[in-house]
Amino acid sequence: MSKLKVKANKDVVLVPSADEIPLPSTYGAAELKYFIRRNTYRGALCALILILLFLLINFITAKVEENANSKEIKVAPITKMTLDDLPPPDADAGVDIPPPPDVVINSGPAARAGNPIPVPDAMIAPDVKDFATVDVQARASTVGGDGEDMGQFAANIDWTGENKKVEVTTIKDKEPEPDEFIPVEKEPAFDLGKLNQLVKYPEMARKANIEGTVHVRALVDKTGKVTKAFAEFSDNKALDKAAVDAVLAYGYATPAVMNGQPTSCWVSIPIVFKLK
């Protein structure tokens, strides 16, 4: 605290102590220039060191990649050419080159080695003795002759073929499966008016007021006969039997046609049951 000194004229004077007087400042324009210049030199030196460090890292990285690429198999670059860039044909291009000579491989003779051995008559089977030899087989018959060869045809040869019996075996057509795809030009046809007359409405279904449609799957052979039938889809099981019985009772329909010929085929027939 400042000490107050009172004079005789009673004027009050404030006298500061020595520790409260600020010292003269040593920081001026000269010092400011000095600090700016020193810090500028330091910044430039740090930037130069960083640039040199980055250049060194880039150089080392390039060397490492070059060494790695040198170990890979180098492939020749692909050269693209057009027809205009092709060289002119050689003078000998039109000359036919002779084929290479055939190479013959010696595989030995085609005949089997060994000498034929005659078989005694006693070792020949009895039925083999009756067979005609090469010089007479054109004149012999299938049943054999009486043993007298007069140089002519055997008298028991059947020239007319009346005694020959030819057995004819009818090959049964394979029955197709219900879900088998059969390509046809024309599907089997039914007379729906005739078919509806054959449908007998079940009495139980009539009393219960049951109506609906039954899709009957029927097999029509090449003659047009309905050989098999079953209910494929049905609105009510009570109507199935009546629908199937009506289709089976139909008898013969128009068969399917493929390549102008009748063929066996499955067909789906809707039978509608409706009360009047």
C-alpha cells in the first residue's frame, strides 16, 4: 500500500513504492524482427526435411515394386492387326503340298496260323452228315432227298409254297399312361348328346340336391373303343361313379388321329350334373 506523507500545507501526495514501478520493456521492433527471421528459418528447414523424407519413401517404394515385378513372367504385348496390315502371300502359297507318305505298320498276316486238320467221319454228328455240301446245296431241299443224285433238283422241293405255314404275330400296342403326353393332330371326339343320355343321376345325390361337374379321364384306343375311365377331378365324390359308368357305356368314339392314322389317346370329358 502507498504510504501517505502529510506536508505542512496539508496537501496530500501519493508516493508509490519502488516495487510498484514497472521496469522499462526490452521487447521492441528489433526483437520482433529477430523472432520472425529465426522462426522462418526453422519452418523452412522443417519443410525441406519433410520433402526429402517423402522423396526417400517414394524412391524406396518404387524399388520394392520394381523388384516384385521383375519376378513375374513377362508376356509379350498383344499386337492388333487388320487385313490391310497382312504381308503379301508367299510365291509358293498356290503350290499344292504333296501329302505325307503312308506309313505301313507290319501287323502280321491276316490268316490264322496252323494247318487244317480233317475230321474223321466217325466224329461228325449224325444230323450234320445230312447237310448238303457246297456243290449240291443249290439243288437240295430242306427235308432232304432219298440219296440218289441225278444232277437235277430234288423232287420234294415245294415250288408253290402251299405247304409253308406263315405265322403272323400281332404286336399289341403299348397302352399310354394317363399323364403321358401324346402328340396328335386330332383328339378323340364324343357325341355329348348321346353321352348325356347315358348319365344316370344318383338317387342319393338327387335327394341331397348335390350338383357339380366330374372330369372323367378316358382312354380311347385306335378303334375308338373306350377301354378305361376314371374320375380325374370332381366337385362331389357322390357323382364320380355315375360319370365313369356313362363314359364306359358310351362304347365307341371317334379315335385320335396322328399322321393320318388312328392312335390310342387319353382324353378328359366333363360330365355336368344339374338338377332341373
